[in-house]
Amino acid sequence: AVAQSAVDDAGEADTGPAASPQLREYRARQAFERRAREFPRRAAGMGAVARSEEARSLEAELAARERAGEVSAGESMLLRVALVDATAADDAERVRRTAALIEGYRADAQRREAAWSRQLAGDARFSDYKARERAVVAEVMAMPTIPGGLGRDDYLRQRLQREREAAYAANP
């Protein structure tokens, strides 16, 4: 316990002004994750105002970390659902807010997928690869035996990898 206390004290000293920005950010991320993990357990014992303020604080930091790409959409959604569970006044509110969250994430995923599809549609190398991919799949599926003692899936995976590398190695 004494050794751990010394480590904790040293770790806290690492967050001071002399610490590197990377270390300070790492410590801040750890503190956020700890707060987020502990909040649902502590929420029931908190007053309504304190619980609401802590949830708003976590939500704001979560949104910032999500924008910075530090948190995946899945992780973010799970934490937001936990915040709803900890702060909803009743089951009806919990269900309504959770459904709204899920629908928001679904709509966002559809927007990102559409943007990605538009981007790929304008990529000549990707279009060329997709044409080659269809041909390679048909060829490999028609082969009675697979060379090199590989299974069909492994051989197909290797062939498609070579095609991707060739497509993107060429200058646009």
C-alpha cells in the first residue's frame, strides 16, 4: 500500500506544469474515463442537482473527445446511454431518451456511409479495383484446386490483397 501510494503521488506530480503535454493529456483522459466509469455507480447517492451537473460535465467532455476522435461512436453511445440511465426521472423518460440517442447515432452513421460512398464513387482506382475484384472472385471460385495448398478463402484473400496493392500503387 505504501509503495502504491508513492506511485500515486509520483503520478500526480507528473501532471504538474513540468509534465509533457502528452502526459497531461493522458492523465486527463484517464481521469475522464474513471469519472465516466464511476458516475453510474455514484449517481443514485447524489442529489438531483449534483447528478445533473456531473452528467452535463461528462456529456460536454465526451462530445469534445468524440470530436477529437478519441472516442468511438460505439463507446460514446454506451456512455450516453449510461448517463441517461443515471439521470432519467422514470422508465418512460429513459426509454424515450435512449431511443432518441440510438436514432441519432443511426442517422449519423447513414450520413457518414453516404459521404464515404460518394467519395469512393469519385475514386478511379477504387472503381478499377472493384472491377478486378469481381473478376478475381469469379476466377478463384471456379478453380477446381487452389495452388500452394491454401484454402480457397486464404488464397482469395491473398489475391485480393495483391489487387488492392496494385490498384493503389499506381499513380492516380
